[in-house]
Amino acid sequence: MIQNILILTLNDLAVSFKNKSIFLILFIPFFVYVSLLLVDEAGVDIQKTRIGLIQSAPYAPVMLAAVQSADTLFTVLRVPDEAEGKKRLKEKKIDGLLLPPEKEKMGLVLVVVQKESILSLSIVQGFLALQKAVQGHDINWISDIHQLQEGGIQQQTLPTWILMLALLVSFIILPAQIAEEKEKKILLALLQTPMREIEWLTAKLFLGMILIFIAVLFLHLMGGFDFGNALTYFAFIGVGSFCFSSYGIFLGFLCRNQASARTLGVIFYLPHLLPSALSDFSQKLSAVAPFVPSYPFFESVKSILLVHTGTTTGMFWAWIYLFFVGSTTFFLAYRLMKKRWLM
């Protein structure tokens, strides 16, 4: 009996090597380790940030002179009024906006996109260090911090859940379904009919896009979240679902069976999810995240839902980038299908 158990165990291990499932055991700890290296530690270095100052606002001369002279900490940019400053903050042309003191308060008001971001922490640390060097331990120059992003913790995490749903459909569900049709020879049988390759690929693309739209709409309806600028929002969901569905179809054609498709899907799923979702909390991850297609989608959805930015140049280029990635991966999947790759 022991011999049979040992033989079956070794056989299962051999199967896990053959279908690539064992690679998840190696990849996931490695990816978590790399991600932890990229996440900032407690002592975050102060980085040079762009601070907006209103031209006609009555700032304290000591503070104004100190900020303008601290060129290793801050880049000072003048804005005509508060509305223009918040507009530039939404478009990420500045990192923070300093407003004159509110009534019955001595300190300035710092306006940032998100209070909990590592960038906001860096600005506050910079001002504390500068104030200590100039005036010692007097009253803080910054008395309050306002954020542009609206809503509570549920609203704040909504873009992350939307990204997770889109990637889950594209990198986990679609590749496994395509690999299943290849493994069971269903796709080869369909190709013996008058059906053309482009028709099958387009149907799979529509499937992925429909599933992503259903998941996103269901999440909004269950949570009672608004759509912000609905036209721009659904345009980004559409181009994002097109991009990631095409990506998932391409991954499915790289695999021979369902097990290898699930493994490859997870290997692509985590690097597209975590750097984008955690980019606000780490300067290192914010430098790495723009290299993955999920980042422009995540940032655009976050701007629409939380900052209510409808149309900016950055979002236009994000739309073009997602469409380009989707078109490229769709074309690569078509070429693999024409060659009957691993069928």
C-alpha cells in the first residue's frame, strides 16, 4: 500500500510539472518577495515635489521664502486662483496646492489628490523638516489637509475592485476556456466548418467584454455607486475590456491545456494587479506600474470615479495606449490561430 501511495504521489508531482502548475509554487512567493522589496519602508525618503501657490494669496513671508529657497525639496509653481490649482492637481501637473489659512486657523491648507498616498506623506514630511530648520518647533505651517478624491473607504477602493474584475475575467477565465477548446479538439472541429478564424476570435472578444461589463455594472448596482462622467467612464471600461480580453485570448493560445492556461493566467494576473493597485502607497511601485497596461486603465477609472475628471490629455493617450495593446494582442492571437498553434 505504501508503495502504491508513493507511486501515485510521484505521478501527481510529475503531472504538476507537466501542466506547469508547480510553477505557481515558485512564482507566487518570488513575486511577493519582489513586491515587498518595491514597497517603501517606514523611513520614506523625501522627494522633490511640485507645490502650487496662488499668485495673489497672502502667504507668510518666512514660509514663502523658505519654500522658494528649498529647491532640493520643492518646485514652486504659481497658479492664478484656487480653481486653476485644483484643475492642475487633477491633471497631475502639480503634486500639492497650498491655500491661505481658513477662518480661525493659523496654518495653511494643503490640497492633495489623496491623503493616504505616499506623495502626500512626502509633502508633509518636507514641510515639517523645512519648518524645523527655519523656525524650530513653532506652530505647524500646515494646519489641515484636504483631498480631491471623494467618498468613503468603499468609494476609494472601487477602482481597485473594478481592475481586479477586469483582470480576473481576462487572465483567468478566458485563457482557461480557450485552452479547454483546444485541449478537447473543439476548436479544430469548428475550423472544419465554414466558420472563419476572425469570427471565432471576435466572438471570444465579445464574450470577455460582455462579462467585464456585467461584472462592473453589477458591482455598481450592488454598492449604489455613481458612474461619474458616464460617457467617459463607459468608454474606458469598453477600451479596457477590449484590451484585456484580447490579451487573455492571446495567453490562451500560448497554452496547450487548461492547467497551463490557469498557471500562465495567474503569472500575468498578479503583476498587472498589485503594482497598479499599490502605486499610491509606494514611490518605487509608482515608477514600475506605468510599464504594465493595467496602470493607465486604473488611473483613468480612478480619476473619473474619485476626482470626477472627464477629459484630459493624459486620459486620451491612455485610451490610445489601451486600444493599441488590445489590437496588437488580438493580431498576435489571430496569427497563432492561423498557424494552429498547439492544437
